[in-house]
Amino acid sequence: MKNFSKILCVVLALVVALSAASCAMAPQTAYEKDGIKLPIGVYIYYMYTAYTSAQGFAQKSDLYDASTGKYDGKKSFLKMEITDDDGNTAVAEDWIKNKAAERTKEAVAIYTKFNELGCTIDQTELDNTRTYYKNYWDQSYATQLEPFGISFDSFFMAGYEIPVRETEAFKAEYATDGPSAVSNEELTKYFTENYVSYKYFSANLFTTAATDTADASAETASESVALPADEIDAYKKDFESYASTLSSGGSFDDVKTSYMEKYAVEEDPATQNVEIIPDDTEDEILKAIKGMKDGQAMTMEVGDDDTSKQLYVLYREPIENQTAKYTDPEQEKDTVLSSMKQEDFEKLLKDLVEELNVTLSSACGSYNPSLFEKTTKTTK
């Protein structure tokens, strides 16, 4: 009986030990709660992308040496102070860790919102995309990311699944029957008040000619030469006529065709777009268009001197001409809705992170940005 008891104790001890070992060998997670499970590789992936961004900010400093990845002679750039695109300043290492944690917590909020709104992902499309990503992973990313502990599953989740869930949750949130519904009238009002539709084409007021070189073995040199005055005057006269026609309600395509036929232009010279032009744009063409009225056309010369000048016909199309396309769910409605509500949705996700009191697993604390200055062998 005593021997049996001893054997039983040994067996129980082995069971406990094997159970503990099994837990220790289980894949680590960055977050796991309420049916949401993010592998640690997702957190590492976010840290890796933040590391890459931080390095880009560091490269703007005169103290950074791109050839060595060091700053101030010998220090890792992780120890230097960087400033991101939003004007936030922090030590690179801290900025990276904060950004990785922020994005991982946001992923939890995305999953939560996605589930709350009853969103779905087309399984066939998901499987097809997974196959595409796997081929891309095998060819380009496996050898780069696996040494850091990022598996294909984590790569696919962070790079595709989570963004798709965010998009679907966003559309459901602001759908006409969603919790934060945006009506067609509201969308149309936003579009017409903020977007600009424009078209233009240009002609060079100079030509490029070959020049003689003293060295016969050298490649043929060239220089820009201003067009003769009478040719420039002809362009200006025609372009003013084109602008007048457009301002009077004429067709841009007709004007463009007239230009192409008269000046033997074979390829379509037009640029056209519908967008929100930032108030602080430094592009002089866009700046001019932003200052125009709908339906207005004008000519404009661009260039520092006579050997680089170009003559433009600029046309700001009435935005109403594009309203149907940009408020159609089958065409460009999602683009406009994103411009209108993306900042609101980002705030909604941040508030949800706070509301849920999202706390990442202790495993996340085991990884630091210095990981990317060396390699490991495990994948998560």
C-alpha cells in the first residue's frame, strides 16, 4: 500500500509537471479575452512597422548616419529623440513601444466593434487573399520577419484581416441604418462643400536641342531653349481661347481635342481629379485651382525662366457634375464617407479602448525595439 501511494504521488507530480510544461509551450498571445485572440506576433509586427517609421523620422536628423544606422557617432537611433508627423516628440524606443501598444489595443477595439455590429467577411475572398498573401510571404517577407518572431498568420492578421474588419465596421457604423448614420443629404452636402473637381493640360514654351561637346566620346548633351516669340504668342492666344470656351460652358473634351489636333499631340495630355485640396498646399497649380470658382477656367504660366516655362489651361469643373458618382455606394461613396468620418471613427475606437480598459498580456513586455537590431528564431 505504501509503495502504491508513492507511485501515485510520482504519477500526479508528472501530470502536474507536464501540464505546466504544456502551458509554457503554448503560443503566446498579446491579448485574449471575450473571444478575441491576438497572437504575440501581431504585437511584434506592429512594433516592427513602428520601428521602420521611427527610423525614417530619425533619418531627418543631421546626427543620424544612414550607413551605420547609428546616431551621434556610435549610439543606436533608438536612444535619440524623434519627432513624428503629428509633431509628437519622444525617444525613439519609447515612441515605438507606445505605438505598438496603441495599435494592438486599437485592434481589440476593431474586433469588438466588428462583432457588435454583426459584420462579416466573405470567406471565399478571405481564403483567396490568404493564398495571395502566402505567396507574397514566401517570396518576400518570410526570411525578413520570421527571425523576429512574426509568423505568417500574424502577418496576415495584422496586414489584412484587421484592416478589413476595420473597414467593414466603419461602413456599418455610418451606414444609413447604422448607429451613427450618415444620410445621403449629409454626404452630398459634405461632398459639394469640400471637394474640388478639376482638369487641366499644358504645353511647353521651350524645346530641347542637342549641343556640341568638345569630347567626342561623351554622350550627346542637350539644353533647353525658349520657343520663338511668335510660337509662344500662338500658344497663348489658343490657350486663352480654350479657357474662354470652358468658362462659357464649353466641353473640356472638345477643347482638349482641338488642342491635340492643332498641335499634333498624340497622347492624352489631360490631368483630372476630384479631391479635397488642403488649405496649406504648396503646389502652385492646386493653389490656383483652389482659388477659382466652379465653372471657371484660366491660363497660367509655370516655370522659373524662359527655358522651363509651361503654359496651362486650368478648369475647375462644377462639383455637381460629380455628385452622383461620389455618393453612389457602387462607385466612390466610401471614399467620401471616409474623408468625412474617419477622424470620428478613430476617436470612437480610442474611446472604446478606454471603455473596455484594454490591457495587453505581460508577454508584450518581453519584446523591445532592439529586437530588430538582431534576430531571434521563434515565430508566434
